[in-house]
Amino acid sequence: MFQISSSLVVRQYPGRDVVFLLDGSDGTRTGFSAMRDFVQRVVETLSVDDNKDRVSVVQYSRDPAAQFFLNTYMTKGQILDAVSGLRHKGGRPLNTGAALQYLRDNVFTASAGSRQPEGVPQVLILLSGGRSFDNVDAPADALKQMGVLIFAIGSRGSDIIELQKVSNDPSYALSVSEFTDLPSVQQQLQASVEAVVIDVTPESPTVLGMFSSMFSA
């Protein structure tokens, strides 16, 4: 019997469940189209059509509102169409804590399409234009305990210290002067997401790995 080297076993890309939480309060009215464009650009880079990546968008101000869930759309075209049709919610005050709790209870769940029980990485990208009027610590910690990887981008009206506390690591909190500057941090954000997702994803046996075990028996 011959043996194929086990060094040929490589990581398989497991996909991601990506949730965008968008500040739709009165303070982001002028910047909302730039936020929407940013979401579209990130979605363009994802592998949706082969069901590796799933996407959800939630908009919030005083109260959160799901625009669509992780299992609403299964093609990239459908998601891009839905994002292009997003309308600014409006309202105040900005309750980021309540929105994070909503995600835990209603979005990062199996019934809403989350594949967390299957070990698929869970990613949250928060875009915020202001300081939260409610407490963010407990709901953010609850998401982290579930294994959700939290990244945040704030405009100059946001509280960077607050966003650093919400994020899994202070380096995952980025800031821009205006939401029109989001393209300047997109590459940095995506590099951070890729690096963390690789770290939390266990190595999976590939076809080569299975051949190795078959022929070494």
C-alpha cells in the first residue's frame, strides 16, 4: 500500500454567517447611502451562491428592525438587490445595547438561518454614527460568549471607546471621519475578519486527508 503525505491536508473554507448592524438613527441620515454602498461592496466579496456565506442586515435606532435574516436570501444577486433597496429607518435615541440583544435573541439563531451549531463562524459588523443611549456591555458579552466575532466601524460622532468594548478586540474597532470614507477601511476590516475566521475554524479533513487515512490503513 502507498501513502499520501498527510501534509497535503489543508483547511477547508467553511463559510461564514455575516450580520450587518446598521445605525439608522436620525444622525446617520446623510451617511446612510454610503453605509449601504459599503455593505454591497463587502457582499460582493463573499461566497454566497454556493451557500458558503450567508448574510443578514439589521437596522436600528431606538428599536432594531431586521431587513432580512440569514436564511432569507440564498443568492448574491438577491442580497445585493435587497441591500440596494434599503431605506433609512430614522428615529432616536440610538440604543445599540438593545440592538445587540435583539441579534442574540432573533438573528444568531438556528431558526433565522444561523449555522453556529454546525461550527460555522459567526461574524457581526456594526456601523455606528453615535454614542449608545443604553448599556452595551452585557449584550456584547453575551454575543461573544456565543462565539460571535464582533467588528465595529464608527464615524466621528461615535464613541470609539464604546466600540472597542463592543468588539472582540480593540483593534477590531475602526473609525472614519464620515461614512463616505468607509472604502478606506474596507480592506483592513476584511483582512481582520479573514484572519480571525481562520483562527477559530478547526482544520477539516479534505479528500487528500481521507485518501491518506484510507491508504495508510
